[in-house]
Amino acid sequence: MGGLRKLAAPFVVPGPSGVAIRTRLGQLTAADEEVLRRVGAHLGTLACRDLKARCRDGLAHDAQAWAVRKRDLTPLSSARWAGAITRATHEQWALARRCALAHLQCLQAGVRTLRHRLSLPLGAKGSKRAPGGYRSRREWHAKARRLQVLEDRLARERTAWEAGTVHVVRGGKRLARMRHQLPAAQLTQAQWRARWEAARWFLRADGESGKRHGNETIRISPDGEVSLKLPVPLSNLANAPHGRYVLTGRIHFAHRGTQWADRVAANRAVAYRIHHDTARGRWYVTASWQVSASPAVPLAAALADGVIGVDMNADHLAAWRLDVHGNPTGSPRRFFYDLSGIAGHRDAQVRHALTRLLHWARACGVRAIAVEDLDFTAEKTREKHGRNKWFRRLVSGLPTGRLRARLTSMADAMGIAIVAVDPAYTSKWGAQHWQKPLTSTTRRTTRHDAASIAIGRRAQGYLLRRRTTPPRTHQSDGCGHRTVQAPPDTPGREETRRRVPGPRTRSVPPDAERTRATRTPNTVRDVRSERDWVPDLLLIH
């Protein structure tokens, strides 16, 4: 055990800290859509200008520079619009900074792996912790060239990181690159231009507690009336007092609509974002607000009724219910999903799979679900897995972040705790200790099912092996059936098994002696009984 890495202790994942709901802005007139377009384009231009100024400041930015930027934006919009723009700029810069650090770490890991493999002789075998040498001279030469490329990239990224330089594209880098591949994207230039402009608009307002309906910039009343505070250059488009524009249509939030109405009626802060779906030609509004974190449930209280271990895979969730002693009960369950197609279809597939999982957990009376605390940040590079393109694609396709975020949010709403465990050796040890014993003629236990048992047992604090082997002289029932499932304070854990009457064979049931005299024979006996039998004299002589 000295070569194994230290395992992290399981912990209860905290609940979500915010809520976001979305609905459609329907019944809009042509004038309403024109106003939304002009406001979004104007504020989007200001947001681009502010993001450029923030990236130019780099690490030298401070609170005074923030105040100067906001003061410059206020005459062109309003004080609240300027605050929303500068806040969004800071969040986008911070996100780009974190992504740059992750990319830098990935490059460092790739360079370190390439240097190690290039230093080994050709055909050298690797170990479980370090890869071996390359197979041929040709592959060694190709990897040497790739090492030079990665070192150049690493030098540039390190220089940019130390200088505080980030690379941000308002509207998205993927959409920007799509401009040069319109036939492959099945888009015309006009369609791409409309999508690009809509992605760069800015129609987002932060909430304010104590103000009317929780937001002074984008205000939505409890009856669904939507109004906007127009920027100063567009105040001539107002159709309501105080430079506001009221949209024709009314909205209704189907999901969490009661919670939203309560917050709006109490003038509590609610943030709104309006965006346009150019493919469908529809407008949507998203409402979000912060919620107080649910009180952390102690780990022992969450596991009081057992746990359901879940192993996340590329196309399904493998789950198995465990009792309080760590023993699997019932049969394994698998919740499949298909992550092909558009983003909406993938999101719906994940949501439906998690809904079925949570409903099954509630039907079983279990209040905890154990999952792995997965992080594939350094596991997606080709330097890590070499020629195994299928495995690299499989790891990259695992929706770990999406599953974890959605599962935490949905489980918190249903009162089910999520326990995160260390993912080390769960698949290997689960298959080693649980796959074969739980496989029968009527049930096929997969490696993923066995891993779900290992995950659940690790959340409960038990060892992953099935039992601790007693000494050779005590491998009988004379000193008790010693297993690790029973805690030391369990009554009768060192006693012998209860005596079951009847023969100790598998072919004869224990009550065979009692029923043998009363059951009807299945074979047809000779019509002559033993008392009527007469010996054949010819056979005697």
C-alpha cells in the first residue's frame, strides 16, 4: 500500500447558490424588436470598448481605473447600465484569466510527458505511473518536433500570463472562426452576420434589493409587464415616463414562477438578461437571483439510510443501492442518455437521466447519492494517452461538469445529499472484488456496476474489498464469521451461524425429511406388491 496515493476524504457537496429561469418574450411588435435591437447594439458597442480598456490595463488595473471606466460609460448609457457593463467585463476577464492558467498547466504537463518519453530508449516498457519509450524511430522524431512546438507555445503563454495578457472574443471564438467555414456550418453570410451581431449585443441588468420589483433597469412586474430604462442617446424611443420603454407582450415563468413572483413582490434583487435566438427568430428573457445556501447535512446523517453509488460514463449512469453496512441490495440500475445532436438535445438527455436517478433514490428511501469527484483537466492530451484516440475522445466527451452541476441543483431541490468521493482505483478495485461475485446466470454485472459499489462503500468509509480474510486456523465458523461489513459494536458479530435443521446439501432442501413421508411419489410402481410376490421356480432351479 506504500505505492498508492493518499485518498481524499468524502464530503457532502454544498447546494447551489443561485437560481436561473428562462421564458419567451412573446407577442412582440416590430417596433418592440427594433427597440431591443438598437439598445442591444448600442450597449454591446460600449461593452466591447470597456473590455478592450480592461484588457489593456492587465495586472495594473485597480479600483480607481474601474471608477474611471464607469464614469466614462455613464453619459452614454446610465449609471446602472455602466455598472452592469463594467461588472460583466470584470467577470469575462477573470474567466479568460482562469482559462489561460488551465491552458498553461496543460502545456506544462504535455512538455513534461514528451521529455520523459523522449529520454527513454526505443521500445522501453512503461509502468502504471509513467509511460514508456516510443515504438519506432519515426514516432520518436515526430514527437521531438511536437516537443519543439509545445515549448514555443509554452513560452508564449507563460510570457502572456506574467504580463496579464488575455485573449477574449466577444461573441465567441467558435462563432468567429465559423465565418471562414460557412458551407460546412450550413450558413449563409447573412445568417452568420445576424448570429454574430446578436451574440455581441448587451442586454443584461443587475438586480437591486429595495428597488421597485428588484430591478430598475429591466423591470418585470408580477403581472408580466416588461419595461426597459433606455440609454441616454436612445431616450427619444421611450413610450413611458422617465425614459422607459414598455414592451407589448407579457411574460410568464412556468418553472419556479411562484418563487420569482414572491421576490418581485417583496422588491428583492432579480437580475435579467434578454437575448435573441436568430435561428428561431424568438426573444427570451432569463431571470436569476441568489439563494441562501442550504445548511450542510452531516455526512453521518446523510448516510443513515444507506447510499446509492453512481458511476458516470460517456453514455449512461451505473447505479447500485447499498445498505448501511455497505452491502449491495437489489439489482443495479442503468440510466442511459445520448449526447449526440444539438446542445438542447444533449441537455435534455442529461436532465432526464438525472430525473430518473433522483426519483429512484426517493422511492428507495435513500437520502444520499455518492459520485466521483472527477477532474479530467490533465487527462485529455494526446501526450497522456498516446495513440489511443478513442479513449481521448471518450474522456473528452464525458459530461462531468454538466452532470455534477445539474445533479447538485436537482438533488438539493428534492432534499437528497450528494457525497463526492476520491475517484482513485474505484473501477479497478470494484471489478476485482465485486464484479465476479455478483455475476450470475440471471444477472450480468458490468465493470461500471462494480465501480458504483466501490464508490458507495468509499462514501460510507468502508474498505472496497468484500471481506477481511481471517487467519488460516480460524477460517471456519468456530470463531465466527468475520467480515468488515459489521461494525465492532454490532451484537452477535463474533457468534456462530444459526443452525438450520435438515441435511447440509444443496440438492436437498432442509425440510426434506418432514415432507418425504407425506408427498406423493412421482414414479409408477409395479402392480404387484411385496406381499403378493411369488418367486419363479424355474429361475431357482
